[in-house]
Amino acid sequence: MVDTAFVLAGGLGTRLSSIVSDVPKPMASVAGRPFLEHLLDYLLTQGIEHFVLCVGHMRNVIQAHFHNSYKGKSITYSFEEEPTGTGGALSRALKDVQPNDFFLVCNGDTFFPIDTSFLVDAARGRSWAIATFRSSDFGRYTSLSIRSDGAVRDVRGEMGHVTPGSPVAFQANSGVWIGNPREIKLPLLVSETNYSLDDYLSQSLREGAASAIAQEFQTTFIDIGLPEDFVRAQTMQVFIGG
């Protein structure tokens, strides 16, 4: 198990703004509780002892709610004054909070309940292990090009003649990563100040500066940043019973 989780919770939430605009997206109410509480509760089941919340937009709402701990586990905040993307935010946080062992990274607006111990085993000897799921929605999810041994070759792999709606599925990036600090160079990207984790991974793989392996899981992926998923989450047992 890992004991530190970096939660990327600094996005502007533009996709959900038509429904939720008075709080940052991770604090949107799902089944009567802030979504971020549901996410942290899941992370507690994975052995997390220390939460690093990477915050930006409306960060005061998150700080006022959680302060410096959640259910007895410590919270550290990593701030960004200007948007730096998921990659830039994580790079900054990793310089502030330097984990000595494997650590978890996830988005503050998605939910993908998996057993992270499988990812830890996969990450040994590599920079990253990434949880994936099968999808045929090419317009919605980031695809990964994966070799037969599970190693990630590139991000947004070539789909060839496959079009949206095709029964052919691909490996979608869930946004749940396990990082190996022994194999990761900081800053994640030297020449960029605003970039996504996908941009970082794609460039680093091409340059040989990082390595990654994918691990597929068969569980439900929820992205509350999308209005349809936000509405669907309200009646899901995983949140109602949380």
C-alpha cells in the first residue's frame, strides 16, 4: 500500500458550471456530501495516511471545510496562484512534499475505486503505473497506446480507422496513477509552466525520461465534471452508502 495521495483539485470546473458554480468542482454535493469527502473516504480504504490537496480555484472553500486533517489523517495543501495544469500542479506539489516511497495521484473530480496494491506491484522498476479501463468513447477519454507486456508506448495512441461508436474498445486513462519517486525526475517538464499529466507523459516517453505501465481494472469510472455523470452519481450506491 501507499500512504501519501496527491489529489488534483485545482481545476476551474467549466464543464459543470451550468449546474454547480458556487463551490469548486470537488466540493460539489453528491448524495448529500461534498464529492471530495467520498473520494477521501475511498483513499482511506487504500491505506492513505497523508493527503496532499493541490488546489487553486476557490481553494478557500476546500480549506475552510477540511482544515488540516480528515478523519485523523493529515492534509497538506499545495497552492497554485495561476492555472498550471494537472502536470504543473503535481510537479509543484512533489517539490514541496517529497515522498520517499510509492505515492498515489488522482483527480479530485473523478472516482475509480480499485485495489491500488496491484498498481504498486506494477510500478516497481518504472516511473509510473496507470489504472485503465476499457471504453469505446474516443471523444471523451484519453487513450493509451500499450505494448503486449503492458508498457505504455504513447498517450492518445493511433486509432486508425476506428471511429466513435465503434464496438472496438481501447485502454482509457482513469487518472489514477502510482508514482515511483526513485524513477521520476523533477520538475516533470522543464520547459513548460502549464501542462497536463498526459502532455508530460507523452513527451517524457518519447524522450526516454520516464516509463509507465498500464493495469486494466473492470470497475465503474465516474467523472462528476460532466453534468450527466454528476446527475448519475447522485443515485449510485457507492455514494449513497458512503
